[in-house]
Amino acid sequence: MGAAALWRSIRRRPPGWVEIEPDPRAHALRERLDESRGVAEERDEFESAETTVDAAEALPADPAERRQAVHAEGRSVVDRMRASEED
């Protein structure tokens, strides 16, 4: 009994002290915040693999020039593939 009385005197609250009940929605809110942090991290990781607009190379303004560049790149890839098959 002496320990209980000591504990009560240590834990004594000032006059007018009111215990506040936690909001029942607080736990659900904490869970949603934890989930959103995970989604935000996944989004940051996903977006880090993308080329930013300022780092992207400028495309030719003329669609015909762009088409020629794409075809030239495709031909070089095909030539490399054929060369590796012949080896």
C-alpha cells in the first residue's frame, strides 16, 4: 500500500487537470499518413528514373528531319545486329 500512495503523490495532477480522450480517428489518420509516405517514396523513386525536361535533348523542329534521324538510328541498330549474328 505504501508504494501505491507514493505513486499517487508523484502522479498528482495540478488542480483543474482534465484527461483528454484521444480522438478515435487519430489511429486511422496515422495509418493513412504512413501509407501515403510509402506511396510518396515510391513515386519519387519512379520519377527519378525519368529524364527531366531540362536534361532532354531537343528534337528537330521539322518532323521530316526527326523521321530521318529515327530511321538512320534504326538502320545502324539493324546493321550491328546483323554483324553480331555473322560473328
